[in-house]
Amino acid sequence: MAVGQQEFEIWSYDGYYRDPVTKLPVKYVGAQNIIMMSSAGRLDMTFGRVPYFAAEARAMQFLPSQFGSAEQGLAFEANSYITQDNSALMVEASTRPLPIPTAIDTFGVLDCVV
């Protein structure tokens, strides 16, 4: 979308979380809000834990529970298990990256008026 000489990209996001008290769904970005970010804005990567059921001890002895590289901005959670017939070790790597805007004056949340 162009406004004068400026070009804007517009995205929507329907993600939500459950309120820990009321258990009701709450949208991360409300229908009345718009998030604007500069294409030159700095985003620092952080990583959240990936929830698993208790890992199988026999399998987890073969790899670390977490691995990655802070210099490269990577972090993974490892999960592994041995198949029921004991013929294979299955390994999974998962990640939950979260970019956080950290540069001043490069992002904002605007209220929509219709």
C-alpha cells in the first residue's frame, strides 16, 4: 500500500493465548490495533522453551537437552525416544524464536478509528 511517497506492508495476525485466570482466549493484537515497524529496526532474537512430556532417560543420555549458538542467534530444544521395538533412536529438534524490537523509535502500536 502506498501513502504519498511511502510504501507500507500490512500484515494480520490471529494468534491468541489463554488468560491464566479466566481461561478465555485473548488476541495478541486486538482488532482495533495496528503494529508498525521500520524495515531498518533492530530485532534481538530470544528463544522460549518447547514443552515436552517427560523425556525418556534412556534416549536423552545420547544428546544434550538444549543446544545452539548465541553468536548465530540459534537455540534448540532436543527430544528423543527409543521406538517400542528398541530398534531405533528417534531425535527431534524444536525451537520457538521470538524477535524482540530493541531499537528506539522503530516500532509502535497504533489504535484504529473506523
